[in-house]
Amino acid sequence: MREVIEKPVPYYEQAYRVIKQMIFEGKLKPGERIAEAKLAKELGVSKSPLREAIRVLEKEGLVTIDSRVMVYKPTIKDVEEIYFCRMALESFATGLTTRSASAEELGKIEDVLQKTEVAIQQAIDPDPIIELNERFHELIIQYTRNNRLRKQLYDLKGLIYYFRILNFEGEKRAEDILEQHRQIFHHIKHRNDEQAAKAMVEHLQLDLDHLVEILSERND
């Protein structure tokens, strides 16, 4: 038997994951300046891997670098642009998956919906619900078997997840989103690609409307 030596995770990658989680959890707030020396000391790494981590986060859109390093602060224009991209790409993906997904793959999407319902009923922690929300969309994209389409959406993944967290703010949001996902899946399961794509657009438009409302209230 050939032994495989596991490579340690590079420091920059560890720093990247920690900083990203700090942004998602609000420990690093939108528009906040990132003091590199202070953060490097807190994370127990040198400035070099920290700066490499920040470059990756900049590429994902979660930090901005001008004269200073700042946590990304979402604007209504940003949200609208990203959601218009999502509507175009994910509605097309939904139509493709409706036509091509196997019965087993449809079962996996349905399983995500069932797990989401259980997570909402338990209502202990919003993180699993948000992750299941993401998984629902990921499976639809994955089952298109279109790698270029997947790459287009992957490039937006960091900001999409960031907006997804914001999108769960508000009473009964998890239940509303689950019901919209069920409507999308109903059309997918019945192989109605036009209605499935339309339901996805309607779902994302409702998300967009909700996010615009949240950001408008924060800016007032």
C-alpha cells in the first residue's frame, strides 16, 4: 500500500478562510478598514500570507484595495448587477437541469428541500439553513453539466454568499425562500423547463427586492 503524505494547508489559505468567515459573521464590518499588522498578529501569521489572503478576497470582491484595505460595503447598484447576472444564468441553468437531470439527481435536490424544512423547524442556527439554500442552487447549476456556465457563477460565489446571508434578515424569510424553492422544484420535477426557469427568475427578483429594502433602510 502506498503511503500518502498529507500536505499542510498553506498559511495564506488558512488566513483567507478565517478572514472570509469574519466578514460573513460581521466581525469585520462593511466599510471597515483592515489593519494588516494588527490582523496578522491576531491570526498568528506574518504579513506575507495575510496579504496573499487579502488578494484572493479582493478577487472575490469581499475586500477592496485602494490606498487602504477595506471590507467590501455593498451598494444597491452592486446587488442589482449581480442579481441580474444570476437571473440570466440561473434561469438558463434551471431550464437545462429540468431537461437533463436524472431521477437520482432530482432526488438529491428534493432531499435538500426536506433537510431545509427540518433545519427551519429546529430553528437553532441559521447557518445550516443558509448552506442548504446555497446547496439547492449549486445542485441545479451542477446538473446542467455545463462547466462554462458553472464557472461564470463560481466567479460570483463569494458575493452571492454574502448577499445570501443578508437576504435571510427578516421575519419568516427562511420559510418564504423554502416555499419559492419548492415551486421551482415542482416545475423541474414535472419537466416543465419554461415554468421552472420563470419560477427561478421570480424567486431571484423577490430576493433582490428584499435586499434593496434592507440596504435602503441601512443607508437612511
